[in-house]
Amino acid sequence: MIPIPITWYAIGALALALGAAGYVAYDAIEDKGRLAATIEAKDKAIAKLADDLKRQEREAKVRQEIADAADRAVVSVDVGRDVIRSRVVTIIREIRSTPDANDPAPDSLALALERVRQSDAGTGDRDEGGAAGAAPGPPARP
Amino acid sequence: MTRVEPLAPPQALLRVPERPSVPSPPVTNADAAEYLLRLYEWGLGLEAQIRATGKWVDEAKRLRAAP
């Protein structure tokens, strides 16, 4: 039997050590790669979440601004109505103090009011569904 | 562009106020004049309501379309 030189043992041990070191290094690199991929996925998820939150905040802001605009519209209508009402109340007071205020209305006016009253009391004249189409413009003021 | 689902206008803008009722006979000059004025007030109020609703719709559209 041919004796194996001692250097071969040394070379074999070195080769084994190199293989083990290579395996450990390779495993570490693999781990690092997997970790990097995981971190990247998490980063993407966080970025998406941030985008979603930003979008939701923006939508909530727009919704609030629209609601504020609606409140302003309601207030402007109420204020306008109050102004008109106070003006009309003043005019009515003036009319009530005129000498012929309590005289019977002329026949033509009384007839017109009576016809309107009858029309309001009926059910067929109102056209609440709008079947007759758009209303004509208001008559010119006398 | 921010998309927000359409919002309904507030009920206060949609509710049509009650039209003044026609005075019952016997009608005096003052009754007739008051009815006319109340009708005028009602009409102006309605006009303001329609204008405000239209303005609100335009503003809501602008806000929704804003980048």
C-alpha cells in the first residue's frame, strides 16, 4: 500500500475548510438577499400605505370643503330671505295704513284670486311632475 | 385628480318653502296686496335658493376636479 503523503492531508483539510467557508459565505449572501427582498417588499407596502393615507386625507379635505361650501350656500340663502322678508314686512305695514286698505278688493282682482285659490285647491292644475316642460320666464314688472 | 363620491346638496337647499296661500274671500285691498308681496318674497327666495344651489354645484365640481 502506498502511503499517503502528509501534504495531501493538509490539502484535503484546506479544501474542506474552504468548502465550509464557501458554504457559510454563500448562505450569508443568500440570507442577505432574502432580507433585502423582504425589506424592499415592506418598504413598498409602507409607501403604498402612505399614499393611501395621503389620498384619504385629501378626499376628506375635499369632502369637508364641499360641505363648507354647502353651509355657506345655505347661510347666503337664509340671509337673502331675511333681507327680503324685512323689506316686505315694512311694505305690508305701509299698505295696511293706507285709507283704502280695508276696502273690498276690486271685482277683477277678487275674481283672479278666487280662481287661483280654486286652482290651488284642485289636484289637476299643479303639474308637479313638470310634464308641461320648462316654465316661461317671469312676466315683466309693470 | 381627487375623486370624491358625489355629495348630495344639503336638504336646506333642496326644500322648497311653502307658497303663500291665497286669501279667502272677502278679500280686501290690503289682503290682495299682502298676498302679492308674499308671493314676490317667495319667488325671490326661490330664485336665491336656485342660484345658491347652482353655485354650490359648480364649486363642488371645481373642488373635486382639483389636483
